[in-house]
Amino acid sequence: MKRAGLSLQSRFQIAILSGLALVLLLMALLWFREQRSQEEAIEIARQSTHTLLAEQMRLAGEAQARQLADALANPLYYFDLDAVGILARNALRAPEVDYVLVYDPQGRILHDGSGDIAAYGRPMDDPLAAEVVAATGPHTHLSNELLDVSQPITIGDERLGGVRIGYSMAAVARAESGALSSLREQFNAVNQRSMSWLLLMFAALTVLALVGAAVVQRLLVRPIRLLGEAARQIEAGDFSTPVPESARSDELGDLIRAFGRMRDSVARHDRDIRRVAYSDALTGLSNRLAFRETLEQRLRQTQGTSSQLALLFADLDDFKRINDTLGHEAGDEVLLQVAARIEQAVASVDGTESVVARFGGDEFVILLQLGEADPDAGIRGKAIRLAEALVTALSEPMLLHGRQVLLGGSVGVAIFPDDASSASLLMKNGDIAMYQAKVAGKNCYRFYSRAMDQAVERRVRMEQELRGAWTRGELSLAYQPIYRTQDRVLVGAEALLRWNHPEYGAVAPSVFVDVAEQSGLIEAIGLMALQTACTEAATWPVPADAGEAPFVSVNVSARQLRSGELLQQVADALDSSGLAPERLHLELTETAVISDEAYATELLGKLRQLGVRVWLDDFGTGYSSLSHLRRVQVDGLKIDRSFITDLLRDPDDLALTSAIIAMAHSMGVVVVAEGVERQGQYQLLRDRDCDLVQGYWLGHPLEPQAFLDLLR
């Protein structure tokens, strides 16, 4: 299943939103980086301020410690604790001073600035005490909370002790915090201005993107969308949708104008194609495709109503004779006249609601529907009137190239919804009814009935069972004796197909041969019959008084003749059986030979060069004449049994038979009469020098072994 893609407008909007999102992301990254830079700058300023303030406090503490040490030198030398206390208390009152300790050279506390000197004489036990006592000069220790400064007290080279002053770093922290607060406020002001500019830039970009989107929508997306909508309408077959006109001189304007010209061209081509696709090229009637669409539309319109439709299939009888004998141009002329007659017949019954179509070849179809003028007539009665009119019109003689031709037509009728509930089934049943009209004797009409389906099913079943029948041993050959007329000597036999069905018994050749012809099975069956006949004939002995070995005649169908493999098949059969070529006679129908006279002439010439004899079967039943024998060289012809049957009572048949024998002998062609069933027929044929005869009076078809016994 094809997934729906994004439209051009959607893609453009996604691109704009993606660009804005990218810009917003870059601005956020820039803002984040600026914040990090500010934090780093503040941290550097804090460290610098802390270092500077700590250094200032250290210098001030060391100066105060030196000054106090100088002042304590004399009082400590004279061990004047009161004076020492006064100096210590004064130093203790100084801002940020946490403690003041005066100690002796051993690190024992002499005074701590208090009134009772509770720590007097105690050694200093803090972690810095040892370093302070051991220091020979000023000693300073700085931590986050405290600055400890000590200074030895000496007179000359004599060390009297020392003094320690502890300063709180809270003041430094406050000063540092104040400085950083001011700095942070300045940075925040700068950040606010930067953020304002960034937001202003983003807003400007957003407005610019929206304006660009609107411009693209108006100048590009909307025209393309209109073109796309017009293209979809054209694809659906609607060429009336207007194409947007444009006076633009850019590429899109050229595209719109070119699209409009293309739409007009496609519309013209569509009309031409529909005319060709929906009409028959020869007659101008609707063709199968157009008729099928019309039929389905009519069926949809009748759904839920009581309306009925009638479908009539009309097919010419023996139309193939026209193409085979007079050529395809004559056949086209016949179809044109038939189409005109059908339209006239339809117009006489119903000229408004009916649809006439040609499906191909000589098959015409008429869709009949009740109109407002005849609501009470009934669709069946109307179909009967039209079917009778069609049969009458098609049976009238046609004047073709100065020659009168009689054809006739078979008509099949199917009623909707009585006979079918869908278009396909209605057409199928109409075709079945037409076929049954042909089976009934042609030049008539038949209505579809359920029993017809059974007949078709039997035919299909017969075709299926006929496949492989030879392999299963159901098909075999029987041989009808052929005698020399003058002395009634057996000189050969005609090989005839027989089908012994395991369920139905013996099936008449007139039934299954026709099925084999139409299904194409006759090619395989004919080949097997040819090979079997040659193999069995090779074992036949020479009959008494015959003077030569008997021949076997094998019927060849029109399909075998047209297959292009007959010459090789005959050569292979003769080679594999060992039968002499002159003992094989091939019988071809007159119609099969003259349907493609040039090809048949070439093929028959090659067969005769091979040594095989060629006979023309059923002579006199087609439109050919003895003049064909000059162009298509044959060795013999078989007069059709229809002439022999009435030989005793119809002088015309006797005269025609006599003329055929005389004219054939004048061209050196052997004449065989088939269907001899009475002695009088045989006597007349012998009197007129007919060469060979066959028929039930002389001998019925025999099984291979029975015929072999007859020869012996």
C-alpha cells in the first residue's frame, strides 16, 4: 500500500520550524555559555578579592603584632603583668581580634587579656603552638575562618617570649560578599540586555520566517497545490477542472501554462482513445469493453427495482465459409451488412433503450430494456419479437460482389434477473443459449434454461475425459473397406476413430471429434491415429486379385494442416512403421485446403514428393469448384455422401455426380464415392466409371483384427 507523503507546504513549514528551533537552540547554547563565562568571571573575581583582602589583613596583623611586641618588651622584661595586661586588653579590643596571647619562651601563657588570667601558666596546646614557639621571626597562618599572627618579643639578643593575635575572617568574607554582590548585579544587568537583544532577534527571525512562509504559500505552494488537484482530477478522467491561469513570467508561470496545454492535449487524446477503445473499428458499434461497462451500469440502476433486462447473442451461421472461400475483405463486407440489419431490426422493436455491440468475429450482442412506451409488454415478449426479427433479417440473401450469399444466424437470449444475477453470468448464459440455438439446427433462437448448463457441463466433462483417452486404451481405430468399383476387389480402407467410453460405452464420432477439434485435442489424437494406422497397415497382406498391397487412408484435420508439423509427422510415422509411402492416403477436407490455398499447395506438394497420396474429402459441400484442383494438386477426391444418398431418385444429384467423375478423370484425379448403401447406387457409380467405392452395402467399419481376417 502506498503511503501518503508530506505536502510541499508541510515540508516547507517543517523546514521553517526546524530552522527556528535550531536558532533557538543556538541562542540557548549561547546564553548558557555566557552564564558559564559570567560564573567563571565571578569566581575569578572572588578568588582575587579574597586573596587581596586576606593579604591586607595579614599585613595589618603582622604590623599590629610587631607594634604590640615592641610595646610588651619592657613590661615583660620587668615582668610587669599589669602593664602587659593593659596592652593585651587594648589589643583585644581592636576590630576583628578574637584573642591575644602573651607567652614565655617555653610557650606558657603569661597573659590572655582577661582580668583573672585564667590560662596563666598553661602551655599552648593548639596545632600551631609548636610552630609559633619555635619561630624566630614573625609567623602567620591563614585559614577560611581565622588569621593567626605571632611575633617574638626580644630585648637585644635575648628572647623574652612572644605574642599571638587571632583575627576573624568574617570581615573579609563580608567585604568579599559585598564586592561580589555588586559585581553580580552588574553582570545580571548585562545579561538582561543580552537576553533582550536575543529575544528581539528571535522574534525578528520568527516574523521573517512567517512572512517568507506566507510568500512561498502564495507564490509557490498554492499554485502547485492547484496544479496537483487538477492533475488528480485528470487522472480520474475529469478534464473539466479548470487549470489556474497565470500571467507570471517566471518558471512557475511557464509550468502552469504548459500544464494547461498538456491538459487540453490529454483530453483530446482521451476522447480519441475512448472512441477507439469503446467502439468496433469495422462496424462502428460498441465493442466488448464499452458494452460491459454499459451492462454493469444498467444492472446497478435496476437494483432494488422490478426492472428486467434481456441480453441477446447473435452469431452468424457458417460465416467461416465466407472468409475461407471469398476472402476476408468479403467477410468484412458481410459483417457491415449484418451490423446494419441488426440495427434496423433493433430500431423496429426498440430504438431508444437498446445497445448494440460487436464482440469480435461474427458475434453481436444486444442489450434490451423495457422503455416507458411499453411498460406492460414484458421483457420476454419484447425479446421474442427482437429475436424473430433478427433471425428473419439475417436469413435474407446478401448481395456480395455480384453474388448472392445465404448465411442465417443463431440467437441466444438470457433474462436478468431470472437467468443471472451479475453481468458476467448474464453474458455467459446468453452465449450458452446461442450455442444451443446452433446445436438445434441454426437459423433460430433459444432462451437460456438451466438444462443448457448441464449440456455445457457434459461437453466440458467430455473434453476432460477425452484427454488421455488414447493412453488409457479407450480410443482405437476401425477400418472401413474400400473397393475397386469395376471388380469389387478390396484395395484399401479408411481409418476411423472410435471411442469406447468406460461409462457411456461407444461415443459417436460426430460428438467427440467436434469436441476434439474445438479444444485442440485433435492434433495429439490425429498424430496417434496416423502412427497407429501406419503401424497396423504395414502388417496387412495383399488381398486376392488386388495386385498390390492395400492402402490406408487417414483423415487430417484443419488444425493438423495448419500446425506446420504435418510433413515431419508423416515422415516419422512412415519411417517408424516401415509402411511404403504410396500406401498412405491423407484425406483433407475441401474447406481446410482452400482456407489458405498457398500454404496448402506448398505442403501438399511436399507430401506428394514424399510419395504419399492426397485425397480431397467431402468434395462438393463447400464453395469450391473443380478449378481449385488445377491449383491444388491432389491424387483423388471423395464425393460427399449427400450426393450418393439421393443418387437413385434425384436426377440433379446423378448429373452432378457424373460431371464430377468425368471432369476429375480429365485431370487424372481418382474418384472415390462414399456412403454407398444400396446396390443400385453401386451400379450407377460403376456404369459411370467411378474408381473406388465405400459404404455399408459393401462393408461396415471393422476392428483391426477383423479387417486383417477379411484381407486374408
